[in-house]
Amino acid sequence: MTVRMSTFSAYERGLNQLQMRQAELSSLQEEMTSGKRVARPSDDPAAAARAERALAALSRTEADRRALDASRNAMAQAESALGDASELMQRIREQTLAAGNPTFTDAERRSLAQDIRGLRDQLLAVANRGNGAGGYLFGGQGSTQTPFVDAPGGVAYRGDGGALMTATAEPLPLSVDGGRAWLGAPDPGTGTPTLSVFDVLDRLAGELETAGRTNDEITDTVRVGVQGLDASMDHLGSVRSGLGGALNSADGFEVRLSREALAAEADRSAAEDADMVKVVSEFQNQQTGYDAALKAYSMVQRLSLFDYVSG
């Protein structure tokens, strides 16, 4: 039995071969241009899903990095504020010791008390320092109102207790519990954490402003005042050290985030990036095959009965 293939069938078969090879070349050219083996989910559903998970991990890492930067900025500002407070309190301590000079007159002690009140007001401004984002460094859990206010009974804390934390895998502080920092030093007499640095300064200035006191009374005022100042300074120093520890934790967290981001980027690359050496080699092979198919098709086009008869 003789099988005959029509000229039309030969043309159609050759044309299909050309179109198929053109599609393969186009796909390889797209990979070479974009550098991606998976440009759309249909290219490789499993690899596309893996790349999507890697992208989600990268997004989480970027969000954690922004939160970390916010925490680091807030803690650095709070640490700087406590450094300023330490300098102010050291100056107050020097003024307090000077007030114990038995040769000083009531007027001279009153002048020192006024200096102490001025420094006390600067200290209150430090405690109410803003974070540059509409909040307060010592506002506790995100309070938007001024945390410390002068009240009839002394300085009162209007912030929210505790500290605002980041919603990251490793929570980091965004604020400081101002009540604990400024009003919660250990009382030298009882040891309970109820000593307010502002109460210490108000009592000290008030007693130094009182005229007609004996040297023994002045000595006792200076002694109690220095004890209260030292206890408050030590407590604020402890809070400052805690902020330094938070900054160190932030540094460690940043290192871990960088590792996670690098791993996620590697997963994404492995899932969707093309092997350029392999793609170029495959493209060259496909180009050779396409050229051969094109040559074969041109030969088929010349195969007709008229060409045969004329030949």
C-alpha cells in the first residue's frame, strides 16, 4: 500500500514546526531579558508558590526593620535625654552642697534655691521631651498628652504606665515608662520605689528658701537632699543602662533580620531566577534547530508538480 502525503500537509507540518520553535525561542528570549525562569505562575506553579513565600518573608523582614529603626531612634533619644538629666542633677547636687556652707546668709541660700528651681524646671522639660513623632519619650504606652504636669501636691504623671513595644518577632521598646523612671526611685529611708526626683527638689528648694534656720537644720536639709538626689541619679542611671541594653538588643535583632532577608532572597532567586549559562546554551541550540526547520520548509515550498515537470 502506497502512502501519499499531499503538498498541503507537508506545508502545514513544516509551518507548525516553525511556529513551535518560534514560541520556544521567544520564551528563551524572555528568560534572557528578564533573568527570570518563572515570569508567571503557570510557568512553574510550585516554584511560583515558593517565590511568593519568600516575598512574604522579605516583606515581614522589611516591616520589622522599620519598627527596629523606630525603636532604636526612640531609645537613642531617651538615652540622650537621661544624659542631659544626669548633667542637670549633678549641677543641682553641687548647688546643694554649696548651700551647706555655714557662712552663707539666708539671702545667699535663697539665691541657690532659685537656681535649683530653675534647674528643676529644665529637668521637668527633659522628662516631657517629645520623640519627634507626636509622642513623648517618657509617655509610657503611647500617651499623646504631656506626661508630667505640675500639680498642687507636686509633679504628677499623666502618662500610661508601662512601655510601648514593637509588634515584631522580638519586641523592642518604643517609649519609656516615665512614672517608673522619674517618680520610682528607691526611697533612702524605706527602700520602696516611691521617691520622686521632683519632690526631692521641691522640698530642698523650699527649705533653703526658709529664713532663720539653724546651721544644724541646714546641714540636715543638705544631707537629706543629697541622699535623695543620689538615689534618683542612681535610679535614672539604671534606667539609662537599660536603654543601652535595648540598643544592644536592637543591634542583634538587626543582624538576625539581615540573615533572614538574605535567606529569603536566596530562596526567591532559587525558585524563579534563570540559569543564564543554561538559557544561553539552550537558546543557541533552539536557534540552530529553527534555522534548520526554516531551511527545510523553504525546500518543501519548492516541491510542486509544476517544479517536477519543468525539471
